Amino acid sequence: MSIKVVLVGQGLVATHFAVGVERIKRGEVEPYGVPLAKYKLPYRIEDIEIVGSFDVDEAKVGKTLYDVAKEAVGDILPVPDTLKNIVVKRGIHLDSLRGLPFRAKGLEDELGSVKAAVEAFADELKKLSPDVVFIAINTEPDKPFNDVAALEKAIESGEGVNASHAYAYATYLYAKDTGRKVTLVNVIPSFIARDDAIVKLFESVDSIVLGDDGATGATPLTADLLEHLAERNRYVLSIAQFNIGGNTDFLSLTIPERNKMKEATKSSIVKDILGYDAPHYIKPTGFLEPLGDKKFVAMHIWWKTFNGLEDELVVNMRINDSPALAGLMVDLARLGKVLQDAGVKGTAYPVNAFFMKDPGPRGAKNMARIRAYYQLLDYLRKLGLEID
């Protein structure tokens, strides 16, 4: 019994996921950072089988996942030989790396149109037969379609569609043409699980889309701290939270339209949890290459308490950015298959509410992750799982 997984975007997050899963399978490391690892799910971490990888960076396409991982993390982690069996194939670009210092080429460049690229990617999925497909490409500018006809028109014409939506539509075609259920997991800020068009398409083929934008590091902590203050009826006067990192995703966020996408998903927690929109500055604010993947996080929350007095909280952290998200992906792969088996289709808000910064479906609210965690366990129990 296995869960076949395809990785779209072989950056540091997907690379840590691949290396970490294989090391857990070999008994080399404990599954710390995997939230549901202590619970007995129908699928074990050892059941995860990575069957495909796609990217558009010419420095990665054609190489084995082992070679890519060796170059990316080989100086700090042992890279399992099993990753030599997976070759990184060419994906869909659509300017997803525009403005960044990479030589990029997509299937649309080779085949001459977006539609041809989408169909070619769907054909690749048919060969691999994945149960779960992850979108883990760099943050890119995006907007929701919310209308199936509008999305299909954009795919047909090649205008107004980005890589995330192209991959999502191709994954839908794979499910439609094969009759196989599939779960698409979007861990970047693009509107996928929050796009009515994508959710409707996946529901029509008994499949699932989870997203959007994996919640790691500062954002879940901020959400839980705001819940703590809200429960005690303390009035928040202001919130400042910023992140500085040196990896490729932080580099991409130096481009304003990409930064706006991330800012929107990070800021959505404030009004949803407090019930009012306290003045806030919550955004990724800078790229500093020497920091590498270990980002610097600072947070300041100021509030009114009893008798009109004011209190403050200051937090400083250094967080390994990519492994934090990769650990969530391990559970999302397993839950993606569990939800299929349970007959869930469209999307699953209880899963999104815990794992994502801006949970689908469209209009769904953020909540404190401590609340979302226990609601997720209750949801899994209602699906018939024995969560002890």
C-alpha cells in the first residue's frame, strides 16, 4: 500500500521533503516536525513513494533528484541513494521565475503553446499515476478565476494564466482522463483551493484540492498568540511581524507583485481571529543571502489589558524555513490519500485551516492553529479514523 507523490517545483522545500521522507523510511531520523506523526493513520510515512519531479530551472532539469539534493543540502545532510531513481523533468514556466537569476525554460517554450504544455504535463502524470501532486514552485503573482469557463479560455488562449493554475488544470485533466482520484496540494500563496473554478473541477472528478500557502514559522505562532489575547478580551493595539531570509523564495519576494501575494496570505489572520482589523505590519520584508534557509523572524504585539494598562510581547526566532514546510507536506501527502479513500471531494476546510495560511475554499476564515489542530482531529474521527 503506497501513496504515489509528484513534486512540482524542485526547490529547497521539495528537496527537504524528499530527503526527509527517505531518511525516515531508512530509520535514520525521527519524524519530528510532522504534526500527526504520533497518530496512527491508515498510511504510514514509509508508504510515501516519490514517483516524479518537475522544474523549469535548466540547472535542475535532466538531473536526478539525488544530484539536485546533493548540491542543495549535501553539505548539511546525508542524501539517500534511492533518490537516484528519479529524474527531474521539465515543467511549465509561464514566467514563474521571471526576474530571478535562473535560466528557465518550460514545456510551453518547447511545444509552442500553454494548452500543449498543459496537455503534455497531464500526459506525464498519466505515466506516473500519482495519488498526490504538490505545487511547491516559487511564489508568483496570481488571481482567482472563480469561473470554469474563464479558466478554460485562459488555458486555450495562453493569456492571463500562470504556472500554478496551469498545473492545477493539468492535474484535473489527468483525473478526468484516467478516472483516478487525485489530491492536489498547493503550498504557495496562489489562489488554488480558494478558486471556485479549481474546486468545482476537482469535485467533478471526485478529487481534492488542498491549500493555500503552507503555514509554518511565524504565522501560526502569531495566530495562536492573537487567539490567546482574544480569549482574554485584551484589545490589540498593533502587530508587527517580519521575516528576513536568504533562500530563493525570499529572493523572489523582493519583486513587489510576488511580495503582495505572500503579504495577503500572512495578514489574513488578524481580522479573522480578533474580529477587528488591528493595525498591523505582517509581511516578508527582505532578502539577506548569508542567512540562507535559516530565516530571522521578529514579532511585536501591543495590547490593552485590565484597568486601561498596556502590555507588550516581543519575540525573536531563527527558523529553518524549508524543512518546516516539508514536515507539513509529509502529513498532507498522507491525508490527501486518506481523504480520497473516505470519499471527500472538492476541498477539505478542516485540513486547510490547520496546515495553510489562507485556507480554502474561497471566503473561509483563518483560525488559531491550536483550535484548528483539535478540530482537525475531530474531523478525522468523523471520517472513521481511530485518532487516539
